[in-house]
Amino acid sequence: MVPPGGLLLRAIIMGPPGSGKGTISARIVKHFALKHLSSGDLLRENMNRNTEIGILAKSYIDQGRLIPDDIMTQLMLSKLRTLDENHVLLDGFPRTVPQAEALDKVCPIDTVIDLDVPFETIRQRLTARWIHPTSGRVYNLEFNPPKVPGLDDDTGEPLVQRDDDKPETVMKRLKSYEAETKPVLEYYRQKAVLQTFSGTETNKIWPDVHRFLQTKLPEIGQNGATTHS
């Protein structure tokens, strides 16, 4: 449903791995009448369907290379054109300034939600995860630690940490995210559409994001209908 004035919201959500971006995006979709368009989901869908662009993207991923800007832009913009009557929340795109510039030509962005969570908080959050490899049981040292440190509750076997969750890997991923997205955040800051939400807990950041979006979007009522505040 188009809000008064007939303007559609074109928003982006940005945040480093482990910042709670997935949780916040899910809550936005639940509360507001918009379409969530994730570049990761769209890539997987195209690779699973063996589309021309999916096969091309997979060849880069298999070689451990970044998917070129023009391929990602083509993928996202062709999908966006099918959503031209919806409010949209983009996730995972744009990742570079050339992608942002190409997006602007087709679909100017009016809001960028930037989740600013300290790297140390994210490092603690991600490195607290340990698994029992045989069963796949996951423990978190902060939320559901094993009864005996380092051992699985059921078997008593040692727990391991996935490579992705090791402190040095986590920091490398975070630094890589920062280097990649800093120019994009700066690009949107200069356009005066960047809205930064800082904090260490998703549940404390969410009310601020929710309040902000209430000024921009119709909410979904209990019956699924959109309501205007």
C-alpha cells in the first residue's frame, strides 16, 4: 500500500557479520509493509535454478573470487524492477560505490539503516560459539554454555570451534567488511540519507530502528492490513 503522497520507501540495511542485521531485518519485515531483498538469498536462488547469471556467479564463488560489480548490479536491478510498486529493504547490496552509483540511476535510495555495533562486542558474540561435531549441537558460552567447560553435555566429547568463529578469523572478516563498506557509508552520508543506530544489543537497537521506520512506513496491523500512524 502506497503511503500518503504516493512515495515508496527505498531503504538499505547495512551492518557487519554478527551485528544482528538478520534479526533486525526479520523484525522490520514482520512489522512493516515492505519487501526484503537480500543479495545472498537472490544469488542462492539463481545458483539453485542454474540461471545464466547464477552459473556465472557460481564460477566466481568457486574460484574464491568476488562477484564483479556489473553482475551483482544486473542481478539486483532486474529483481528490483519487479518490485516497483512495493516499499523495499535491500540487504547485502550495494557493497561498493560503483554498485551504489548504478543503483542510484535506477532507484534512488532515501534511507540507509546502518547498524553500528562495536567490533569487540561482535568478536565476543561470535567467538563464544562452540559445537559438538558429531551431533551438530551448538553451545554459546554466554547463553547456553556446556555443563562441563569444553565438553558436550550428552557424550562428554570435546567441543570444537568452527574456523569461521575463531577470534582471528572473526577479526579478519570484520576488518574486511569495514574496508569494503566504509566508502559506501560515506557515499550515503554525503547524500544525507544515512541513519546510524549504535549499541551492543539487538534488543536495545531495535526499538530505535522501529521508531524511526514508523515515521516512514505503514505498519502491518494484527489482521495483516496496513495502518498509518
